Amino acid sequence: MNALALALRLASAGLPVLPLRAGKVPFGNCPACARNACGGRPNMKTPGRCACPLPCHGWAAATTDTHRHTTEWAPYWQRAAAIAYHPGDAGLTVVDLDNDAAITWARATLPPTRTVPTTRGEHWIYQGTMSSANAVRPGVDIKSRMAYTRWLGPGEGAMTVLPTVIRALVVKAHAPARRAPSGLVVSGAGGECPHRTPAFLERGLTMAEQRIIDADKAVHATVYGAFLAVLSTHGRCGCLTDTHVNRLFTAAQAKGESLRHCTDAWANARTRLGV
């Protein structure tokens, strides 16, 4: 069965899917949607996107709309190297276990659930959604809301309700972050962003956080790019606060970045943009 045929079958069954190109990554942003200029995904419960017909929003491109897959997205499915899905939209959380040690830990710690073999380990799939995060412990990633994961088959075993022990992993992963030093906020008008609603700022920050969390290589460059994207949109309007900057720094430090590197990357982004 080719990629499009399988994608249509999965979408018809209620699983929001998207095509992946070589390297297990989504197709790149189109010019109209660069830096989320189109507004992106309205909310986590809406399967639709902006007016752009291309699968250009990573995890947010996943959809059950079979018509869209067979029309606007057909050329991408012809070039697809794999199929991915958005677990959060399907009401699921995937615990991605990358090696034997991680599998041994899961068997000793987590309740049994549906299991799917991967090239290096296993996916354990639970009912329920949560925040996504990579490297919550050695060899363990969490894929749920605002993340995608490859479709590798239906798996075996009954699916279990998402337990508290898994939710706690994400909280623990972000706990050690050190707060950003004061003085990083761009001065400006202050208060509500004058050109967009507060929801636009929140969505931009959330997408920047998830971009950092999803990085599995070139983390330095990804952090800098995420900082640059936030500052390019909100760096001159005075709506960023220390709390917002700390959210971005926390995501970066959860990926192993030092506080110094975060501070330098933020300063370099400001210098480049002249803010």
C-alpha cells in the first residue's frame, strides 16, 4: 500500500496524518506562512489551518480531511518518505523509547499499554493528552500535544489511560531551568500587543517553545531561530515580559542549553533585528 492510500485509510479512521520527507521531517514552510504569518492553527481542537493549502505547519498540518490529502496535498504524498500523525488531536500520548535501557525502565515503571516496535525501540501509546517534551529522561521522549510522531503500525495490546507518572516526567524535565537574568525584555509601549490580540502572542510563544522541544539536532541553531522568530514579531511592541522570556529559556535549558548560551542567543537575535 502506497503512502497516500494508507494515509487516507488512517484519516478515515479518525487519525490526523501528515506526510514526512526524507529525514523524518515535515515539508518546509511555504512563503505565505513563514514565521506563522498566516496565524497558524486556531486552537488544539480545530482540525483546519489557515487558508494555505500546503502541509507547512509541521504537527499542525495533520488532518483527517481526506479531500485535502487527495487534492492540494497529493504532490507531497507522492514524495513522502513516511507518514506521521498528531497524537494530541487523536486524544493520545506516545512515549517514545529509543533504546533497550529505556524499554527496561518503562517495563519497570509504567503501566502496560499498546506497544509499537520502532527501528531502535518501542512506542508506548496511552489514552489522554499532555504537553510534549523530548529527553525527559535518557532515551525517552513524550509526543502528544503540538508534536508529531511516525506511524509505524497499529501495535499490540490494550490501550491504557495516561497515568500521572508520565505527566510528572515533563514537569521534572523542565524543573532545573535557571531563570533568565533581568534586562532582557525589549522596552516599548508595554501591555497588550497593539497589532494583535494577546492570544497571538501566546500562540507564538507556544510554537517557539515547541520548536525548541522538538529539536533533535542543531539545538543551538534552533534556539536562536526560535528567539529570532519571537523577537521579529513582538520585539518592537513592548508586549514581551520577563515571564515570556523565561518560558523560552526554560524550553532551551530543558534541551541542554546553558543559561549563558540562552542569554547570548537572545542578545544576538536582538542585535540582528536592531531591537
